[in-house]
Amino acid sequence: MSKMRRLYPGGRLKPNLVWGVIGSLVLVLAACGGDAAAPASAVGPSGPVPVESDPIPAPPATDSISGVRVAAATTTLTLSWPAVPGAQQYYVYRLEGRAATAPAEETAGEALPLARTLVCGTTDIRCVDESGSSAEDGSSTRFEVEAQKSDGKVIARLGTVGDTASSQGAPQGLVLATGDSQLRLRWGAVRGASHYRVSGGRLAQDTRVKGISLIDQGLDPQGVYTYSIRSCNRRDLCSQPTSQTLTGQGEALTQPETPRLLLARAQATRLSLTWPAASGAQTYRLSRDGQPLAADLKGTDTAYTDTGLQTAVSYRYTLQACNPLGCSAPSAALDASTVPLYPVEVQVTGLDTRRSGAELQISATLGADTQVLALGADTVQLGVLPVSAPVTVRVRHQPTNGQVCSVRPAGPQPVAAGVNVILIRCSTPVALSYPQASVTLPLVRGVTHMAPQRPQVWVGSDLLSPQPLAGWTYSSSDPAVVTVDAQGGLSAVGLGRAQISAVLESDRFSSRGTAAVYGVSVLPATHLPPEERNAAQTVALERLDLTQVFAQNISSPGQLVIPGRELMVRAFLRALTPQAVAPPQMLLRARVPDGREQQVLMACPVQVPGAGQPADPHALYSLEAACTGVITDTELVQEGLQLTVASADGSLVQRGWPRVNHKGQINIHLVPIQIGTQRAELPDSDALARAVIRTLPVAKVQITRSKPLVVPASGSDSVLFRQTLLKLRSLSEAEGARRHWFGVMPQPATLAGGELLSSLSEIGGRTGASVGVADERTFLHALGHNLNLEHAPCGRVGQTDSAYTEAAWPGASRGLLSSTPIFDSLAGTLINPLQSQNTGSQTDIMGQCFGNWFSEYGFLRAAKHMEEDSGLRYTDATSPELIEAGEPVLYISGTISAQGEVHFNPLQLFASSRVSASSGSYTLRVVMRNGSVHEQHFSADAVSADPLVAQVFGVKTPRLTDIVRLEIVAAGRTLPLQPPSAGGVAAAGAQATSASP
């Protein structure tokens, strides 16, 4: 069928066109039959093509479209409608002419002329009319939507009025004036607006206002009110609202700005925060680590202090500013850390507790806190403080035992990272003297005479015993007559008389600047024939060596004699003539204070070197180069021993008082370890005892043996070593730390990379527990750790002792031994470590270079540990496998990892009459079900070679029940618990214990 357009006379529509008004929508309904008219425009390549605006008859329609919506903007109208079933395309027309805007009642009856302009043709259900230039503010435009099939057949049609009243502007320039409980609002007039709608405050919703001002009354001056104002046309179509939030006092509110958070001060358990006032803020919300911390901060607040925090922990804070309009974005995150606290201890040294009145009183000021304490020979923790905090310790009252104590250094001291130790050194006032007022020397140049006498130290009327060896400074009043060396040895230079003075510089003793003095007369050497001379006119005594494990000069500050053990004395003579001479007969006498003594005829070389002969560098390493005597009565080798070396005619006499260690005994308990079906074989006890006596400052060794200790075969080899060590430590603590426990493993542990772990030991622990294989060198290495020795820098070792430096002795930095002669008591020979063909005699056994001997430094350090450790006491008691009945105590043990994580072992009850002393830098907290808390201070033992365990600990407490929680506190911070996955090895805090391969 051809498409055609029919015109009626006068351009009017056929009279059967009916208008109907439904609300604000004007519907066009057609009652004609016949084919549907073709659309008045076609859709071209670039969109709808406009057609003529001539009036046309309304095309027939079938069903009507409902739900067309019009959204108005400043210059556009957007139409949308629901999809029509069966429609493939839509055409939208704008109807122009008087009828397009006439009210429905004015168009009843005959239809008015219309002109149709195509706006768009689309397959969508949306159309935008951008021809807003033809519509003035407040005017209306009628649209018609046709829904068609693909062949152009119209299946539905709808018309509507699109109002452009919203193209008018929203009210601007809101101003106000305040009065008592009221606000006067005023705004700028809007073109095209017939009235305004105002909401908010105490006004009714959408209050109609003809003018451009309004008064809202009955308001709260402290309240906050939000108003919205819209401009409307005569059809009451209104613009978007203009909103304003005001206080009851007329202050305008805006969205608060984002605040800026700052750290004002960091302390141990609190962080002080501050921020500049944020514009528009009425309150603030503070969060810590993503969780609300303080949500009720006032708008006038600009600071907050967060308290009750953990020490040395980092926290993240954010801050929001808020008002009734909402909250700002969170501030930039502030990361702040609390200040770590470090322990401050006071240590009293040199206090003579053998005399009554050995107590002093101190005042300690830590920051703003002052405390007064009574102290003995203790180390006491005063508290914990942050870095740079001032600490001042003063002595208020001196001890009444006659000693004088002083703080070193004196005055306020800033706290540093780590353990801070303030020393209080106590010294005893003493008087100094020499036994003889004068001596005589022959003038023989090139000969150094051993010190003819030693200065004496008197405490009141009592001669101090033992006499101090170190700290003496010697001087001569006339070096042109006689000179004196650092050991008090004399060399005659010229004829005449001089005085020798000795001053004692010691922390233990105070001589108040006085000196011991004796006179020396240098006379011409006699020209009598040798057969007529006495010994003193023939030879001089140059050196006196004491030999047990090392051959040490009796005048050496490091000289040490092992009590209860044979002592070899070597006297080095020098002729007073240029030529060598036959030595006189020499005697050695050992005497103790109770009068017991032993006299020995010394074996001397055939000849004594002459004064003009050079010194033999090998003489110190030869038993034939000196007169030698041995004190075989070991009961005489004790404190107070006096040695006298004299010629048979009595003309040449030299006396000495060697330093003798307090202890020379050690107990060792061997425990075979059984892992699964593998059981270790114990080494020969006698051979092991001989090895200990041969190398260490020990005279007597008692070795006991235990039945096998079964260790479950779970975990890696290194974990088995650690578990075994901790079990041995618990058993040793349970019996009172009377022995060194050594667990013999069936085989070494294989570490990552294939390296073997042959032993694991505590360093300096009172219990002295070790595990390792049954090898003599391995055992001695492990026992050295128990005696407070660290690694020597040789081979594959971990952390080494910082004392091994070239400044200590040549080769120390490489783990070599010093030049001090070593005496092999089993072979009866002297060894020169510098020239030994055996590499085992050149390096320190505390390294990993197959050494067989301890260095002299290690030997003396082990002796000092034995002397100071009251837990290592000698007993003939056999090893009890179980603890017998007694007063029970609770034993709490575990380990601390290198990361500071604690693991507790299962709790054990032991029979003991004494709990652990409460001292040290760690605190054990035991929380009971009833809320009570038991606290006990302790120290931890370092464990060296273990990558997982840094320290082990064990604390004996009173028997506690209903325990709900255990904690370890260090430097004011509760240490975290170790995750269960870490091999089941404990981790907590106690003294420093180090495990070493």
C-alpha cells in the first residue's frame, strides 16, 4: 500500500479526535480504522531527519503507551518509556502550536491545528530533545511517541507534556540574620519563579513562600539546622534545592576538612597525639590500628594521650573530623612507637662480707622517683627507664666494717640501650710495708735480681691473706743506682743507696696514697776466690716459676695455683760473673699458716749462665734450664701458702706467696642417651678424669654414671639435642646444681647443609648441662662452655669471645695459644705452643681447629668461674635418680628464641628446701585463678650454636596452685609466646646460656 499524507480543509484535524487530560499527561486517542499511516520521518545514517512542520492528521493507533516520563534540564528534555511488546522501533515527535500548550478544558470539542517535528527515531526506549532554545522558562512542550513494528505498522502511541520549568536556576545567595531563638533567611530572586518552597528547621515541609525571605522562630541557639530552598513556576514545578546547614547562632556548616595528626611525645606506655583544629569540626573520632579508640572528642580538643600501651610497640592512628554533615576522610596514618625501657641495675663489688657490718645504704633517683635501699654484695635491679633518662645513685651510709664505698662514675648518668649497670666499688683501707727495711745488691751490670721481697698489705693489725699480686706499681728513688721492673725485680746500675717504693692501685684496697718502702744498697762485687764466696756473692735469682698446667711467673698478675694439686717450682739463676758457674745447692720449702711444711732439695743444672751471656729463649720450655722442686704434699697447696727458695748456706733467700684458687674440685655426671633403639656408650671415667685434670684448673674429679635417659625420637637431630639439653638442665636444677651433667648422644646431629653438631652446652650456667658425643676433645670443649668459656676464633664457630684480639697476645685473633709454657702432667714435659709440631698444641680447644689445650686466658677464666660459682661444690654423694621427699617447690623452665618469643616446658614439682633467688633482668609472672600474682626475678643463660634458642631459663618458686597463666616480662614488656609449630622447643627468659658445637 502506498504511503500518503491526508490534509483536511483549514488544516484542522478530523472532528473525531478526542483530547483527554489525565493528571499532567495529555493523551491523544484515535478512533479511526484502516491502515496505519507511515511515519512522518525516516531514520537516516546520522540519526532522525526532520520533516515539514505542516499540520497533519493524527495517525491511527491501536493501544496506548503508558508511563512515559520526562526529565527536564537547563536546555534539554529527556523522555523515557517502558518497552512495548512487539515493537522494534520508536519515533518521537514534538507537537508545536497553540494546542500543544493549551489546557485540556480549552481544547474540548474540535481539535486545534498542530505541527509535528520528528525529534528522534530509535530502537531504544529513551530520547533526548536538545532543542530547548524554543522553550522559555515555565513553558511546556507536548511530545508523541509511536511504537512500530519493523514494517512501520504503529502498534501503540502516547503523548505527554514535557515541562521545562526546571531550567530556571536554583535560589542562590542565602544570607541570614539572627535574633533570640530565631533565624531570618533571605535569598536571591530567580527569573521565572512564581514562588519558593522552603523546608528545614521548625518549618513545615515545603513551606510555600511568595517572597525571598523567611523567619524561622523557636530555635535552640545550640542546635544545628539544615534548610533547603527550591524555586517553583506557576505549575508548582520546582528546581533542585539549595541546601545550607546552620547553627542556632547563624553559623554556616560545611563538610569538615581532613585533619592532620601529629605525634607530640612518645613514652614507655603512652603516646601523646596532637592536631591543628580542622575547619568545620564539631567532634573528632580517633582510631588505633583500625579500631575506634575515642569517638567523643570535642571540636575544641586538639590533643589526646593514649595510655596503657605496651613498651617498644608500634601503633597506627587515624583521625576524622565530624559535624552533622558527616565526617571527613581519615587523616594520613600516623605510625608511632612507644619507647623501649631498659633495666638499670646497681652492682656492689669489693664488699668484704667476711667481716660484720658489710652493708651500705644508697639513694637511687630514677627520673622523678627516689628510693633508698640497703645493699650487701648484691646486684639489684632498680627499675626500667627509657634511653637518656637520668639516673643518680649516691651512697648515704658507708658500711660499718671499715670499708669505703663509692659510685663510679659519680653523678647523673643517662640510660643507654641494653642493661645499665651502675657500679659501687667498696675498698678496704690498708697499710703497706715491706718485711725488711733494707737489702744489699752486688754491682753486677746486666743481671736482674728477682724481687728480694714482696710488699705486705695490712688491714688494721692483721696481715691480709692472701696477699694481692696485681695492682702494684714500683719505682726507684735513684735510677742511677738501681732500677726496678714491673714485677719488682732489681738491676744494679751504680754504687750508692736508693729507695724502692710500691704503691697498690686496686679497687678492693685503699692505701690512702701511702707506699711501702725499703732501702737498697749497691756495693762493689767481691773479688774473693769462688770457693770463698757465699751463694749470694756468686749467683742471683732472676725468676721463679710455678708449674701445674701452665708454667707461670710468680710475679705475674695472672699467676694462679690450683689447690690440692702437686706444684712444681722452678728457680732461674744467673751468675754474677761474666762466665758460667756451678750453681749452689738450692732448697725449696712450702709452709702454711698452721705450721705444716715440706722441704725439698731442688735439682739444678750443671752450670748457671754468666752475666755476660745472652738469655736463652728456649730456657722457659726446658725443665733442665732451672733448679726444679715439686711440692708433693697436696694438702699444703692451699690459700696462705708461703714458698721459700734458698741456698743451702742461707745467704740467698727468696720468698713468695702465690695466689691459690679457692676451688679445685669438680663433679661430673654422665648420662647415656637412648633415642629409639639407639643407646650411647659412656666413655671411660678414669680417662675422662685424667683429661680434665691435665687441661683445666682442677685437682680432683668425681665422675658418676646414670642409667639411660630415654628421649622420644621426634623432630630433627638438632631438636633432639635441644630437648635432651633442657631435660638434663631440669634434672640438674632439681638436685641443686651439684654436678655438671653431660648427656652422651648416640651420634652427632646433622644440621642443614650436612654440617655436624657434636655438642650443645650452656655457657656459664650454674647447672652446667651439656650433650654431645663420647669424644674427649668434644667433652672438654663442652665442659669449657659450662665453665663460662665462649668460642675461640678458629674454624667454623658462631659468636666468639671478644677478648681474642691481637692486643691480648699475638695470634689470639686466629685462636692460637699464647707463648706461656704448657706442662703436660701425663707426659711430664713442657710444651712450647709457638713451636709445637702438633697442631693440637697450637690452637685453643674452644675453637674448631682440633685444639687439645685451653689458652691461659681460658684457663684463668674457668678458674675464676669455679671460684665464684657457689653452686659447683664438691660432694661424695652418688647420683639420685629420683628426688626424695622434702619441701616441694615448683620448677618453671623454658627457652627464649632469638626473636624474644617464650616457650614454657611442662611444669615440674621438685623436692627442695630453697626457691631461686629473686634477682635478674627478667620477671616471671604467675597468675592464679583467684586473681593473685606471684612475681619472681631471674636471669637467663645464653645458648650459643642453636639458631632457634637464644636463652634457656629455670626458676624454682614456692609451690603454686590453680595457675591460669605464665608470663615473662623483660624491659617492661611482656614477651610473646612462641607459636606451637616451632619444633616444640621452649622459649622464655632466664640468665644467659649458650649452646655450642
